[in-house]
Amino acid sequence: MNIWIRGGHVLDPDTGRDGIYDVLVADGKICQVQEPGAFSGGEPEGGEACRVIDGTGLYVMPGIVDLHVHLRDPGFEYKETLATGGLAAAKGGVTTICAMPNTKPVTDSPDRIRTQRERAKKECLVHVSFVGAVTVGQKGEVLTDIAGMKKEGMACISEDGKSVMDAKLYKKAMETAAREDVLVLAHCEDQNMIQGAVIVNESEYSKNLGLTGVTNVVEDVIAARDILLAKETGARLHLCHCSTRDSATMVRLAKEAGVSVTAEVCPHHFILTSRDIPGDDADFKMNPPLREREDVDALIEGLKTGAIDVISTDHAPHSQAEKAKGFGEAPCGIVGLETSLALSMTELVHKGILTPMELTERMCHAPARILGIDRGSLAEGKCADLILVDPDREWVIRKEDFVSKGKNSPFDGRTVRGMVVMTMVDGEIVYEEA
């Protein structure tokens, strides 16, 4: 059935449309975008066969493209699956996911890319772009078949969850990535500088909690190394989950110098600081950790100026039993697919830091452009991946309401403004708020 969205506020960075329009979705595509009443006879051709949706007071946006998601499948299905991750994405307005390779087995070969893509088409409600590992088994010793994985539809490469510590080997990976035009997603963390510390920001506050933490330099030295390697090799580099003021500065300077680098930040890193951790609560444990106020301010400034291109989630579900072990033993990571848009609207749009159009650019259009996929747009003829958002709907985040298997969120109980009320993938409604 065709869908006619009447009188919604279209936000589309690709075409520059920022105003009230009627949108016709037909055969899985954006068929027409017209000013209200501009359709011949007052309704689109074939309008009698349409489902009509009143878009009054709603934003009509391209579907969110999330460059950083852990689906845990295969190997850790008790944490998340392709199916439950797809449900969570659809509920949060995410229509394309980049799935990281640290599964079991690791996604590190053409065969595994092919198998995962075939499964995702059958089991997941949204599009999944699979990320291949940089090294076999993510062991940092032998490079994967990057060219072969690309032929099977791999989206990009990453050793996410760790850095490739052998700079010579990583340079070879970047040279291959540049030759094959494959995007490199970088988790920046010098593992030699952790030395058994707990992944929490080192500060007076962490010491009061009895925790030996890590400093910003653990991230910064690898960010600097990877930017220089990208400059040397010509690879397209994307820095994942930036959390420090110096990372934000380095990205800005690298762009000014002509290096092909982009960067992302997660809502928890531009909202929370280490001082928000309420004692030994591992729902506040993630990697990189929550930093200080000056880091948060720098990340927000980077989003505002465009030095930081993208908002992603680093959605990382774990079981409640694992997170109950506390900071000392619990794994790192929080969930984010169902809350990222609401948190970003609350903290960035409703506080006047970003315009609605700028937020749409950071969450929908820019990540699609960086990934090199033909999405993140509401132009006529494009795939109808779109969301309807009530920008003023106030609601309370409650982890028991999550459809993700993961309930590990530091935002449980937080009041937010902005709710996804409908998600379409290729013109099919995959989520509709009751």
C-alpha cells in the first residue's frame, strides 16, 4: 500500500527542504514531495489507494544511519540477536546499522560476511551493513582478506573493541583500504597504557570510588597515530566514539590539513561526565569512559561546528547479571538504539545547540555519506527509509520498556523530549507507536 504523509515538517539535508510538505511513498520509494495542496486535484495520483497519515506537528526525517552498533550475533545471543537488535533499531528510528565484527566467531572473512548478510535479510527489520575485522580473529597479527570481504558486500573495516597496536601492520591495512576504497573505523585505545586499570576516567572522583582509572592520553595517542597513518596512506578514516577534548581538536586540525578523516560522538559522551556515576554502578561503565566537563564541552562544540560529523550509539548490550558485577568486573558498554534520538533532541535541539536540520545531518545524512550508501535522503526516487518524530513528546526512559535484550543504560528514569512515532524501511512500516 502507498503511504501519503500530509503536512509534516520535512527535514532533509540532501535537498535542503526544511518546511511543511506532503510526502508520497510508493513502491518503496519517495515518489513525490510537494507543498500542501500542490498535488493535482488535491491528492496524489492513486491517492485513493493510499494510507493517509496526518503529519501535523511531526518531523519527517530520513531514517537514522548508526555507524556503530554491536549486535552480538553470532556467539552472544543472550545479549542481543539480529532480530532483537532490529526491533530496537526500528523503535529508535534507526533504519541502517553498521554491525561491528567482535562476534564469535569474529566477522573476519568473505564467507562470514556473506553468511551474516544472508541472515540479516531474513532476520532483521532494518538494513545491516557488516563491518569486517582488520586482523584475523581480531588478534592483531595477520591481516584479513579486505578485498575479498568487500566483494561480499562488507561496508568497512574495524578492530572495534580494541586498537591494532602494531602500527606497521595497521599501516598495511590502511594502504589496502585506500586501494580498495574501504572506510576504516578506528577504536582509539593504547592497550599498553591501561595496565590492568578499570575503564573509568582517572580523577579525584574515581579515586573516591576506590577505582584506578585511565587518562585521556590512552585515547589521544592512538587518535594522533591513526590520523597520521591516514595522512600517509590516503585511507578514509573515521574515529569512533570520540570522548576527549584533544581528540576533537585533532580531528578539526586534521580536516583543516586536508586529511580524509571524520569522527563520531555518542550521546553519553556529550551528556554525562564521570561525576554523574552514582557509585559502583556498571551501567555507567563504557569504553571510552565518561570524561570531564571540559571534554563534554569540547565535543558539543565539535558537533556544533561540524568538526565532529556524526552522532552514533556504540550500542553494546550485556546481560543484567554481567552488569551486576560492578565496575571492577563488569564488561564495558551501554545500549543506545532506542534512546539516541530522544537524548540528542533533548540535549542539543531543545537547548538551542543544534537546529533540527543540523541534528538530521549528524544522525541521518552525514553517516550515510561517510559510509557511501544511497540513503539518508528524502529526495524523490530515493529508498523510503524515513521516520516520523514528535519533537515535543515528553517521556521517561525506562529500561524495562526496551525491546533490546540489553537493559544496561545510564539514562534509566531520565525524562526526554522527542519520540519516534513511526519508522519505515523501503516504504514498509516496521515500527508504529501504539
